[in-house]
Amino acid sequence: MDSFLLLFLQEHVRQAFLTPFFVFLTTLGNKGALWFAICFALLLFPRTRRAGVLALLSLLLAGGIGHFVMKPLLMRPRPFLELGTLVPLVAKPLTYSFPSGHTACGFAVALILLRAWRRWYRWLALALAVLIAFSRLYVGVHYPSDVLGGFLLACLVSSLVWRFLGEGVAQPAKS
């Protein structure tokens, strides 16, 4: 199913006008750069500082567990190494495939912000996480199950961070 979905995306969803957008998005997620920038921006302001700390902790834990524990333990090859007809649209990553670090990092931050913020723009963080996760499939460097694994890792980590440290962080909605 993983292989079928990736090849289906390559053959039927990839379009010349969409490719620059998804390559750009996937690049934003490299090394968690966008998510670190968001966390550090939140740390600058007293009103958002606690949410920034929780988001940063969630990011570091999800990214660290995925990259330093799960990838070396599971050693799943990248799809372009196993599917001869799959053409990656970005430089071929040298790490293992499972779980998707871009997805784990994005959702680790977005799920904290979804809980911590009561304003409409919390949904922007979630939308960015979804788009970056999809970009990993679009550019051909992850299987769908890698992305799902990254999402589930982020759900677990962000839930634990919120449960143990998130009390009283949510900000009231502005009318």
C-alpha cells in the first residue's frame, strides 16, 4: 500500500506548477528550522513564552527520539532506494526513513500550539504541519507509513509534554 500510494502521487498528483511549492515547504522543515524559528519567536514575548518552552521541548523530544532512537533502531530504507521508478524531487536524505522527522517535528510543535492558543492562527501551525508532512510524500523521500509514524510520535510526545507541564498555558481568545 505504501509503495502504491507513493507511485500514485508521482504519476497522478505531481504537477509542474505544484512542485516548487512542495519543494519549498519540505525545505522549510529541514532540520526543524521553521519549527525552531517559531519556538524561539514565542520565547521572545512574556505572553507566549510558556507555550514556546513547551513547543520547544516537544520539538526536541519528538525530533530526538525519531532521529537518534527510532531511525537507527528500525533502519527502514528510503522509498527511492526500494522503488526503482520513484524519482525524488530533492536531494536524497542519507538517514533512514522511519519515522518522518519533518512530520514528527511539525506536529510536535503544532499540537502544543493547538492546545496552548485559543486564537484562529493556531490553525495555521497545524496547516503548515500537514502541508510539510504531505510534502515529504510529494517529493518522494518518505513512505506514507513513515509520515504516519512521525505524526503518532508527535501525538504521544506532545500529549505527554502537555499533560505534565502544560497546566495553565492556554491563552484566552480575544473578542
